Amino acid sequence: MSASFPLLLLLLFGPIFCLGHPRLLGDPARFSQLKSSNYTWQTKFLDVPLDHFAFTTNRTFPLRYFINTDSYKAGGPILFYTGNEGSLESFAENTGFMWDLAPKLNASVVFAEHRFYGESKPFKNESYSKIEYLGYLTSEQALADFVDVIWHLKNKELQGASKSKVVAFGGSYGGMLSAWIRLKYPHIVNGAIAASAPVFWFIESKIPEDIYDKIVSRTFNTSGCNWKAVEKSWMVLDSLAKQAQGLDYLNKLFKLDSKSLLKTSEDVNFLKQYIREAMEAMAMVDYPYPTSFLSPLPAWPVRAACKFFTKVPNTDVKSAEQLYQVVNLYYNFTGDKATFCADASKCESAFAALGDPLGWPFQTCTEMVMPLCGSGSPNDFFWRDCPFTVEKYGDYCEQTFGKIGYKRSMMRPLFATQNYGANSFPTASNIVFTNGYLDPWSGGGYTEKTHGSVVTILLKRGAHHYDLRGEHPDDTEEVRRVRQREESAIRMWIA
Amino acid sequence: MSASFPLLLLLLFGPIFCLGHPRLLGDPARFSQLKSSNYTWQTKFLDVPLDHFAFTTNRTFPLRYFINTDSYKAGGPILFYTGNEGSLESFAENTGFMWDLAPKLNASVVFAEHRFYGESKPFKNESYSKIEYLGYLTSEQALADFVDVIWHLKNKELQGASKSKVVAFGGSYGGMLSAWIRLKYPHIVNGAIAASAPVFWFIESKIPEDIYDKIVSRTFNTSGCNWKAVEKSWMVLDSLAKQAQGLDYLNKLFKLDSKSLLKTSEDVNFLKQYIREAMEAMAMVDYPYPTSFLSPLPAWPVRAACKFFTKVPNTDVKSAEQLYQVVNLYYNFTGDKATFCADASKCESAFAALGDPLGWPFQTCTEMVMPLCGSGSPNDFFWRDCPFTVEKYGDYCEQTFGKIGYKRSMMRPLFATQNYGANSFPTASNIVFTNGYLDPWSGGGYTEKTHGSVVTILLKRGAHHYDLRGEHPDDTEEVRRVRQREESAIRMWIA
């Protein structure tokens, strides 16, 4: 099974927040090259209203969903994935847990695409071209789309399903959506598995704004990395970049693509960020068996990276080389890459295209304003770009979306909190929130103690929504137990 | 205390559903003539987004609210009325229960206006002029407005209120909103009093479509009316209207305004409808003490009306006279009216104006599609205009709103159900649902048994949201007990 899911999140979800001045990664073309899994489904479309919450237009558009009824028996439950910020295939291919459950529960398996991603673009190729179109990309509209799909499944498409129970699944932003759809539509969705969902990563949640890289650093530190060695390496890069000779050395050491060569001492920030993203990503996907992402990775990739960082080197050159090893591990594990591009905007033509990769950034510039920055030593082993400010983030948003009519006043930093809750869900029931201790996103997860049917599970050896993956021979005992617990909860909800 | 509230509902809420071919009543000018109560408040405005659920525009508009902090002590609760389909004054003046509670609870009292009514029109006088404006009149947007007001009160306006509890109050459509705001925003609103809220009056709720007039008939029947006498009277009108002489007689008997004279046998339907509306209204406002509405009414008005209907008359003329007595009672209790207008659209210039009176009809043509019709004998003592069909209702909608760009496909008869629930609220808590057995709207109320903190109360001698009214010497023992129970529930929620 290929495993693009966490990567997709990394691309579209991770880096945006990791940056004082957010950049975008992501080349949609790459996703189409992913090796397909063994899962099969029928692709369908349902017309849904462009705007569920106003009646200024009667425009509709076809929302894509995948369905498999191989295990379904009349009246059996619907296992329903609430699609994230990306094309739907990845989620269908990388949520093996649902596929593993279906035959045990006589269930249908459905994955619904999030509007404005993949093939669910309300205005097709023009969807990202102006604010009057893109403005309909919101989580509330997406949830209402999903409700329409569920209604259609129960009342039209699936035989004998009018009383079928519905269980929502999602990881990361998809996990936020699965929790929220249960909270907002409990008469439609009977329970939810919300894996690694940073539901409390908003301004009013008051989580530490620097928690993300703190956790990344902790994951590396407990995997054998020498904290001082990492800290030193950035200073070495800064120092080398101050001289022409040093820049030359770095360009060669990191085999930088001719389009992204470092030319000034400032340019080193792109390289540093490129490496930070690799490390952040490895913490997110620190799984116990080899998985294949943008570049394939070995089992426990953080441990593998830390082999290069066991002690503080006694020369600058050795410090720089440590970092190169990390780059080579994360971006080139298969060894077929001749050069690296530290600044995607310079190397990749697809980057500039308006489309999916700008979807999540747009969401973070409207209602999903999630404060995130690094505070550096002694909290994390990167460098300081805190504080996060709405003003600074607004600069980025205006710069990115101003040309399509976005205005800074469209950012509503309090809205997600007002709409969904800042740090508690007082009436929640039938939700399992899982978080992985290794995963930086766990810093904004639901952490209240288990109460009633709201179950909180922390996977000590878990990365980003590890539990949603399919069974694997090298799975930890812990994740097996967690999946059993999730299955038990689901059986209660659908009983 | 004047008591325009139930009337307002009658005008804007009641008649729309009572008709096979809906007409509109309501002359906004009249409301301004209402005698004001002794309650006082400050009028304020808060800028809220025109569209909470999309980012195609950053337009905002000022939403009106009333606030009184005479009893408020720092940290005390906020008693918050979720405004209905009408200008705010009526709700502030006719929800004495909130005013009575405030000093006992050290509470602030707030009434928030529903968008597109009163002085909360996003596009001022143009608000009803085209679908691109009026389309933003939805219940979801209104709830989000209210959330903004609450957030503002807690964090900006009210001193020491950041942790204040919030209790929502509402009657009729306002009661639907108070229940829904607790369901959808439990992190914002701690509990809700939902009085006479027909939350389950939607197509998928599957309540009998003819329940409304069944209850009206029952209320009259148990108040002394002779069922056969009423049934006969309609046949007499039909029969008289078939001849020129009979029409002439009816025009004189009912003192019809020269603009609404009956000219053909078909015209009698306007007169019949005019009388049915009076009877429906009296069932809604069948309170134990005199109240003052469009026309003032005596205590227990249904009982008063039934004095004219104790037995079946032996002549047609006497039958017709019975009906005239009802007209005279409801529309002319003070006796200063010289003529009656059976067809408001012909007599009243304000009727044709685009504005508030068309607000609720618009809502019923988009998401608040509430099936309602009369099935006649033996179910009710009126006549048959069932079945209710979406197609037939669509005709009315297109005819009324087509000129501003409304299209029939904008009607989404399943939406309220999908959004709020068809006939259960599986995760509800901290809501008191009250219904009055005399009130036709009780037919679509929440009727599950009390479970946990969701309390269901039926007032056997209660009309439309009687419990929300202020204390009165002639109150029934029953309503006093109910208000005590509501107060106890509120004290639990805010403890």
C-alpha cells in the first residue's frame, strides 16, 4: 500500500504553519504518480448546493465520492471518511483501518471529497481564480456537503440503508471535520474517529504558539539526536553563508539545483527552512515500518536521521554534513536524486499554478487561522520566528491572495473557535480522539480526559494518525490495542 | 404591558401555513402604534458579517440588540432572547419572564434582532429588493449573528462577563432558534428555554400535515363550540355566495370594506379564510386574561367566541350571523371598526411593500418549508385544502418572489431537517421545551419524554408560549409551576 496521505498533509497542512513567512510546497502532478493500493471503489458524483447557508444562487456542483459495497449487507453501517484538503485518492488509499473494518461490520466504505480539492471544484479550473468563487471554500460548507452525501446514500443509493448508522473517520484536518460533523450533526452521524485532529489549535484555544517545533525537537531528542548538535548546525549554516566561499561550499554540499543556488547570506534561510520541513515531516510520519511518501522513508525515520546527530561535531564542515545527511535521507532515500531544490517556488512550475495547493493556505487565511511559530532555544532546537501575529499572517495572506480579490478583513481569526469551540466540547459524545506523542500536531489535539463516550487516547509511540493506517506486520502492540478500542467504540455506536 | 408578540407571530408565522394558497397579512405600520411596556433598555448595534459561512465578501452590517443591565452583577448570567421574524420591540415587551428573572439571578437581559427584520436590514431599504440580498436571510446566519453578539457581550461590552453563563430564550420561531443555538453552539450557550417551538414541523418529521387545524378545532370544541354548528356555517357561506342576492347579504352582514366586496362565488373563499385565521389566532392566544393584539381580546377568547356557537342554528341566516360574531369579536372587540377587509391585499397599501412581512414567507420558500394544510371533516371543522405539496407551495413562492430573482429550485425542503434534525435531538442537553395544548403549533413541538436535562412540558391550559409572558394576577396555577420549573432548570445550568 502506498502511503501518500501523511505526506499530503505535510505538503498542504504542515509547512504552512511551520513558517514565520509561510511558503507553499506541493506539486499536484506528483500525486498522480503514486502507486495505487489494492483497494478498489466506484467513483461517483453528487450535485450539492454551492452555498448551503444562503439562497443568493441556486448553483450546484458535482462533489466526488468513492464507494465500495463489497462487504455491505442491508442495514449495515456506513463508514464515512470526511475528506481533507487534497485529492480524495490519497485518503482512500491510506486509511486502511476503514477497509479492515468493513468486512467485520458488514459495512459500506465511503470517502467523500472536500470541496475545492481534487475533482470537486465548483468552478472547475476557474475555482481558484477569484474570491467570488474561492470564498465558498469553508469547513462549514464542506460539512454540509458531506451531510448531503450521507442523506443520499441512506435514502437513495444504498439499499436498505435508511436506518443505517454512520461513523465518520478522519485524520488531521479530516479528523477535525469528523469530530465537527458529529458535534454539529449528531442526528446524521452516530459517532466519529478523529485521529490527530488539532481541533484546539486556534487563537482562543490558548495553546503555546511554539508547541509544534517543541514536539518535533522532543521526538528527535528521544530518538537519539544530540540537541546541541542540531542547534549548532543552524549557526554553522548562518556563519558559512556570510562568506562567498561558504555559500559556494553549501551549494555544492547540498547539491542545490541551479535554480535555487544560494547567492546571498539571506538565501540560507530557504535552505534552513527546507531542512526544518524535512525534520518536521519525519516527526509526523515516524512510523515503525518503511512508508513511501514524496520520497520513501525507512522504518522509524527519525531514529534513522538521528544516527547522523549523535554528538556535537568539532568542525563546521562536519556540522553542515550532518544536515546534508538529513536532507539526503528525507528527500532522497532511494538515492536517485542528483540535485535538491531548497526553494520550490524557483524550481517547480506547478507551484505557481492556482489550485489545490493553495486551498489550505486560503483556509488558513479565512477561518482556519492557527497560530504557530518557533521560539528556538531552549524550547526547540530550531531557531526563533515567534511571535505569531495575525498582522504578520495577514501580510502573507494578502500577498498570496490579494490578486484574486482577497482582503485582509476577510480573515476571521475567532470564527473557528466561535463556531466549533475553543478548548472544550461540552456536549460531545461518541467520539474517539487519538493523538500521537511523536506527532507535532498532537500539541493542539483534544486532551480532556476520557469522559462517557468521548474517549481520548494518546499513542506514546504514535505519529500522525498512525491508527488510521491498515494493519501491518510491524505494527506496534500499542496501535493494535488502540484500533481494537476504536472498533469496540464503533460497535457500541452502531449497536 | 401590551402584548403584540403572539400577534406578530400570528401575522408572520401563522397564516402562511394555514392556507392552501398562502396569503400574507400584516401591516408593519400597526406595530408602531403598540402601547409600550414599562420595560426599558439601551438600543445598540454590532457589526456582523453579512455571510458567516463563505468569504466571497467582507461586507458587514449593524445588527440591533437591546440590553438592560439594571440587575446585572459582574459574572452574572446573560439572559439572551434569540429574535424572531419581526421587529425586536415586540419580543422585548412580551417576554416578561426574562424581565422577571433578571433581578433574581443578577442577570443582564439582552434581546437580539433577527437579520432582515426591524432595524437589522443588511441592505437597508433595498434588503428585500433582490435575491442577491434577501438570500442572506437564513436561520443559520441568524444564529451566527447571535453568537457574535454573545461573544461581544462577554468579551467587550459587559464587565466581568468573560465567564458568564448564557441562557437562550425564544418563543415560536424564536424558540426554534433558542433550541438550535444550544444544539449547535453548546460551547457558547449553556441552556435554552424553547417555548412553543415547532422544531419538528418539517417534511421529514412526518407529523400529520393537517395537525394545525385539528388542534384549533379541538381547542374550540373543548371550549364549548358545537362542532356541527361551525361545519355548517361554511356550507352556508358557500351556498349564499352562489347567488347575487346571497353575496349582497354577506357583504352587508360582514360590513365588508368597499375594496374587498364579494363579487363572485369564488370570492367567498377570502371571507372564509379571513374567519379561519381569526379562529386559528384565537387558539394561539387563548390566554386567561385580556390581552391586546391587532385587536384587543377578552380573557379566554376562544371561550368567548364559542358562546356564539353553542348549537346548530335552524336557519342559514343564523349560521352566517354566528360567523359574523366571531369576526366582530376577533377583529373588533373594542367596537370602533365600521368595516372589515376580508382581503388585505386589496385594502392595505402597506401590504404590497417589500419588507418584514415578506421575510418569514421567504424563509418558508427556502429552508423553512413546513407542511401544513387542512383536511376538513371529520378531522377539523374547517374545510379541506390538503394535501400540502412542495409543488403547490412552489407556485406560491415563485409567484411571490419570482420578481426579485427567486427560483423554485432555491427551495430546499429537506434542509432544515438535515441541518437541525427531523424528529430527535440525540445529543441535546439543557433545554426546556414547552408546548401549549391549546396552541396549534404544539402539533410540531418536541414531544419526546423528559430525559436528563432535556425537559418536556405540556401546558394543558396553555396557548402559544404562554410561559414566556410576565407574571399576571390571573395566571393559571399551571403556568406558575411551569415557570418555577424553568427557573430551577436555569439555576442548574448557570450554577
